[in-house]
Amino acid sequence: MLITVQNGTGLHAPTDLAVLVTCEESPLPTEVAELLEATDHRGRFKQTTLLYPRGTLAPRRLLLLGLGKLATVTPDGLRQVAALAVQQARELQVATCTLSLQAHLTLPPAVVGQALAEGLELGAYRYQRYKTGLSSEQTFTVEGVTLYTSADAAALHVGVTTGQTVARATCFARDLANGPPNSITPAALGQAAQELGQRTGLRVTVLEPPQLVEQGFGGILAVGQGSANPPRFIVLEYGQPAADQPTLCLVGKGVTFDTGGISIKSADKMDEMKMDMSGAAAVLGTMQAVAELGLPLHVVGLVCAAENMPSATAYRPGDIITTLSGKTVEVLNTDAEGRIVLADGLFYAQRYKPQAIIDLATLTGAIVVALGPHATGLMSTDQALADQLIRAGETTGERVWQMPLWNEYREAMESDIADLKNASGRYGGALTAAGFLAAFVGDYPWCHLDIAGTAWVERSLKPYQPWGATGVGVRLLVELLRSYGQ
């Protein structure tokens, strides 16, 4: 989508559709108020009113779109109304439109521009790759939006550029997580990473089973050994380690399909287990944005990719696995596989001596019970890092909620016959899972993000967040990385 910025108002520019974002307290321009007649438009949040000026204004159609009270406007509110605007334009089959803000916002212009651009791009997202026979109406795409502003147009444009970069990366992650598991295999994730490296200059290494065996990736190999699609370990590196340049490692769970293995899941909604690689998708999307934004950091993305299948070669309850760290794990439930593949990835991250390690994983149903689809669970060994993620979550609307990581949760994962066990019962399941992972990060600052409830939604929760994969984590991590250390 081409998003341009101009000073002024879209009310005087000829177009098939002009969108005017209104606030509750701000009076409408006289020429607009005269069009309303008996129509009740108060500027309430997400309230829409479509008008036909019939020559009294330059636009052919005028959409009034409420932003709510001026004092309560947030970047996420702007994101949502921008998504509604592009969806209305698509419904009206309008290829290009304008969008104007009625009131002068107190938010910085760059923040406004980024939020609007993200809303427009994410709101326009559809996953139609495997749909055939679609009509031109069903595939219609809004090609361009002109943003009119009374604020600093140059600063707004800077925000728009950032917002489009971040939104494209989020849509890349959505595409991967929405993809069918017969196409998005561990090998396909490796190929996607290599293609990403070719596009952006990221240094990419994909380890295949012989290399995983040689180097001792016992966790990833165990989870993947029951599948005809062999596992991969993927390394994406941006920047160089330097004294004045922090190193951060992002680790993503990439279970491309999770049957539960021998401890097989019920059939109900098992099809949604294609999204069990959403953490990996978020890491790939974040690395794309980091490269395109040119951030002054050294960032390493690590993806632990495997398919968890039941077969004659699958790992079993009762098995003991030796992970990359040398620590042994007693398998009590093969459906607690995400923590096993992450054990290898988290330990591998230590070789970079990072200032922070952050993992993302659709790890537990327990976090869904606790927080639903509205927040990602956060557990951490470093409060300063956790606080930065919490702030980034408020800015991006990808909210996180911190949960405890007391020693009792770590002790609950100790095994009688191995160093650790991979399950400890239903109570506090998200917290004991984090306690297990904590055994593999050493003394490095670490945050675990359990995205099981936020990576996939069964209905649209916000206009820019459609049914299916949300791409959660990309905008959160990019915001953290852009402001890291501040």
C-alpha cells in the first residue's frame, strides 16, 4: 500500500472516499455538520457514519470515523480506526482514499504516523493464498491512502515509514503461522529464513539432522524423531558484537504441527496446532523488521523447528533425553514438547554472551486459562528487562502480564531419575513450564513470553487483528529493540 502524507485537510481534495477521524468534544467543520441533518454522529470510538456530499464537498463519499474522547486517545485507538478506514474503503471498492484527523492530537506526530500506518496495513491483511475462483470484488485491494495533517508532515512521514516496515513484518509472521502444516514444515521454515537473509542481508545458518546429531541438539531431535519431516535449528544474525552495541537473542518455538505425540491431543481443534510455530514466526518477522530498520544492535534470532508426531520412532513418556546443555530430561508427557526444543535454543543463545535473551512460545494452555486472548504471559529473571517489555506492550497494544517465577516453580520440575522432568501436573502449568526453561539460560537476563492465548484468535478482537494468526510478538519486540536501554 502506498501511504503518502500532506499538510491540510482531505475535505478539499477530489477522491472517491475521504475519511475524517472525529473526536467527541471537537465540533465538526461547518460544511460537514450541514451534511449530517438528523444523523447522529458523536465521535464515539469506532462509530462510523457514511455521507454522500453530492457536490457540496470535493470527495464523492465522506466517512466520519469516531476516535472517542481526545484526552483518552492512544496509539492503539489510532491503529483500530485506521484499520476500520481501510476495511470500509475495501468494502466500497475504493482503490485510493484520504484520511484526515479532525483534532490536533497531543501524541507526537511520528507516533501518530506509525500507528495509522500499522492500522492501515494490518487492517488490510487477508490470507487468501489457497482460495481459488475468487471474484475481483473478493480480491479487491486498497492501493493507496493519503494522510492529511495539520501537524509536522515530515515527522508524520517518518512514523509512517516505520509503521509500514513493522506491519509488513507482522504480516510475514501471520502468513507463516496461517500456512497449512503440509507446506510449513521445519524445512520450509529454514527455506523461509534463507530467503529472508537474501532479501535483507541477514546472515542465516540452517542446521539439518546430521549437524544436530553431531552438535548434540538432543531436545530438538527427540521431539522431531517421530516425524517424516526432519527438524531444523535456524540461526539468523543481524549486526556484529561490539563494545558499544548490545547483543540480544530472540528464541522462537517452531513446532510446525503438534499432535501431542504419543500423548496425543483430542481431535477437537487439532487443526489449529499448525500455529504452534507462532513463536518462530514472530522471531522471523522481527528479524526482518530489525534489518529493514537498521537498528544499532546485534540481534540473533534462533528458531527451534520440529514436528511432533506419533509413530514407531516417536519419543515416549518415560524416555530420558540429553539436551544440548548436557542436562537430562525425563519425559512424562510428549505434549509438553515446546519446552524441550526451547531448552536447546536457550542454551545455544548463551554462546553469544547476550545482554538479554527473550523467548516466544505457544507453550501452555494454562496461560490461556489465566489471561485469555488479551495478554501474553511474561515470566522473567530480570525485572528491568521485564519492565521494558511491559512498556513496549502498552505502546503497541500487544500487552503482557507478568507472572511469578519463584524458586518453587523451578523446584517443581526436578526429577527423581534425571535432572529435570518436562511436566509437573496441571496446577500453575504456565509457571512451572517457565521454571523448566529457566534451567537453560544461565545467569543471563531472560524473559519468557507465553503467547498461547494471543498468537491465534477464533474471532477478530480488534479491527487490525483478524481471525487466525495475529503475528503477535513482532510489534512488541521491535518496540523493545528500538527503545532498548532507554
